[in-house]
Amino acid sequence: MEVLSQIPKLLDFIDPWTDLRASEMEPIHASIETKILSVDEKGANIVSNLLSSGETWDAIVHLGLCESCEVPKIETRAQNKMSMRIPDNSGRKISEGSLSQDGDLNVSVPVETWVKQGLDVGWELSVNAGTFVCNETFYRTLQTLERQDMAQTPCLFIHLPDFENCTLVDASLLILEIIQRMLFRPVLSVVGGLFTRDGTYLIARRAQHEKHPGKWEFPGGKVEVGESLEQAIVREFNEELSWNVRASPSIGIWHHSLEKFDIALNILPVEFTGTLPDEHDRSGWTSHDALAWRSIDDDSELDWLGNDEEVVLWMRETGYISTPK
């Protein structure tokens, strides 16, 4: 209740991914409605009932107190379980039970992309919203959104620690940052490494146990919080291929969209450091099952990941890589 009292009713939110996005987005003028929910079955169903009656919101954030937490927790799963250690405020106490036949429910918000950019206030992701009224409230809202064909409406539950671990100012700032990220489509910063030699470039095929198996790409991955682009590509090559490389600055950014977020792909020229690895030794490979040196003039069809092929077209058109004379 104290945190909600600090939240403005009207606020303009600026795109938090403006530095990564392909084109600028206008600020969003938001009206923020707050509700105090009683800690019982009636309170757990208030938002669900409002949704069922036809009310809609562009984003929903539930808040609850977690006295044992040391940092705020962003919950991404509501459990289909009730197990109450103490009675709720109506005196109800369910020792063991389930909430429905629908199983556990997960959020549609791609929170994992936020980790790569970070927030001003410390926090952590959680898949355990407990088994008390907090979890029940979260579950009922997610369940109704799904049943009303509104599953893509962003909805999260935030467990806040007591003020000794997260001040009122920090808690309020975190909530506003989370709302900001829920209102804009996220952009994930990734890196790809470009090896070249004699008019060819190196690409790798994603292994069957990876997302997008069989797709060809420039090896690389996500940029972690606090990493430079160069540090990220050096780490990714070591993790995915067990190769030691050094990187030059990015030669450009290529954008494309996935289902829940956009990708900003930085391509960095790389070269080996130290002893050259055996390119046929797969013992240190973790994410790929094949490598290929492809001629810059080869325009035969290939099953590319994302817009990696656009990088090749750019290299060909600009002469960044040319056919040896």
C-alpha cells in the first residue's frame, strides 16, 4: 500500500530500448490505476472478475510482500497449488489443494530479455510465487486472461521485500521501470563473430538440442549485463566452441523481429589468439554441430537464422569481402 501511494496516476514512459531499436518510438502516455486487494479469496479474484466483466488494461502488475526476500522478485509462474501455513484474513486455511485443472501458468512477458539490459534497482527472476494468496491472485488473473483470449496482455507479480532490504523509493522506482518495459516491445542485444579468409566467411549450424536447430548463423550470442560487445563475443566463442579469439569493434547492426521481442545483431570481426584450434575437433562445441567456410559469391539457398543472410548481402554489396583476384 505504501508503494502504491508513491505511484503517479499519470506518467509518460520513454522507450527503454531506444538505443537498440531500428526506429524511434514515441513516448507512451499512461494512466495508472491502483487497487488494494484484501488478502483472502475475495481479494484474489477481484482483478479476475473485472477482466471477466469486460474491463481491460494494457498491462497488469500485482504486488505482494515477501518478508523472507532480500531483493525484489519478479515472478514468472503461478503454481496450481494452495498450501497455507497460516489462515488468510478471512480465516480460510487450505492445507493442501489445487486451484484448477489448468496446471501451472506462465507469463507471456519476455522478462528474460530485460536481464540483458538490467534495471536500476537490484532484483531477480523467480518461478515460485509461493502457495498462499499472492500466488492465488496471480493465478486467477493469468487464468482469466487466457480464458478471455487475452493471454498476450502483459501480467506480472512482483514480490517486494520489507523496507530494510528495499527502500520505499527503490521499490517505487522498480515498479515504474517494470511498467515501462511491459509497455514497449523489448529489444535484445546480441553479437555475432565474423571470421574471413580468402573471400570466404565462417558460419556455424545450430545443434539439434538448441533453439532453432539446423539454422546457420554467425557464431555468437546475447550480451550480458555490464559486458561490452567485444567481451560478449570473446566469451561466447569460448563457451560455444572453446576457441580463444579477440574482437574488433562492430561493423554494423542488423535488426529483425521474433515473436515476443526484437533482435539487434552486432557483427564483430574476430581472429584467433594463441594456438590455432582444430576446426574439426567438436569436443568443445556446445551449441553447434557443423562449421562451413562459405564463399562471398555463393548465393545458393541456405537455411539462415534471423537476418544473418542480410549481413552477407551487405558484405557482398559493399565489397567488405571480395573474391580473390
